[in-house]
Amino acid sequence: MFRAYFPVLMLFGFVAVNAVAIIVISALTIRARPTPVKQQAYESGVPALGDARERFSVRFYLVAILFIIFDIETVFMIPWAVYFKQLSCFVPLVNNVCPVGNISFFGLGEMLVFMLILLVGFVYVWKKGALQWD
């Protein structure tokens, strides 16, 4: 059982050692020379104006959440694309090819239903005016 998880444990070990090494090396090689100019906030070359705790419109958060939802749902298309041949064949594949006469449209239909659900959600959000930035 340990042999099955050994590559994963090695990966975690490598990541942990790498993270610690990067932090230690940066702490040893840094020369701290703080100046008032270096201590100022900097973003895109524009001087900071106003308070950092400014209130944002609820629409900003709504658009962000909608983007995340639709973005994550499209990630589900990757596993579907990998298994498309297996999903579109009634019998197991022979030499990675579906035998003649055993092709089905189950895999394609499954993705079309998924995309239709996404489209209905998108139209609903659009009609509700959630994408209007006024």
C-alpha cells in the first residue's frame, strides 16, 4: 500500500523542501533598505488615491461570482473530451477505435445537455440585467 502512495508523498516532500528553501534563501540574501518611497503602496504606476477600504458595488461581486461559476463549469469539459470515444461507443473500444455499427451519440448528447444548461443560466443572468455595468 505504501508503494502506491510513494510518488505522491515524494511530491509533497519536494514541494515542502522547495518552499522552505525558497524562504530561507530569500531571507539570507535580502538587504533591507527601507525608504519612504519604497514603503508607499504601488499599483500599475498610479499613485494611491483615497482609502484602501473603499466600498465596491454589489454588481462587481456578482460579475466575479458569475465568472467563477461559468469558468469552473467549463473545466468539466476537459474530462468529457478525454473520454469522448468511450462515451460514444456501445461496446468497449478495440485498438482505441469503436467497431463499425456500435457508435452512439450518448457522449455528444451528454455535453449538449450540459451546454444547454449553461446557456439557459447565461440567458437568465443576461435577462436579469446582472451583466449591465451602469
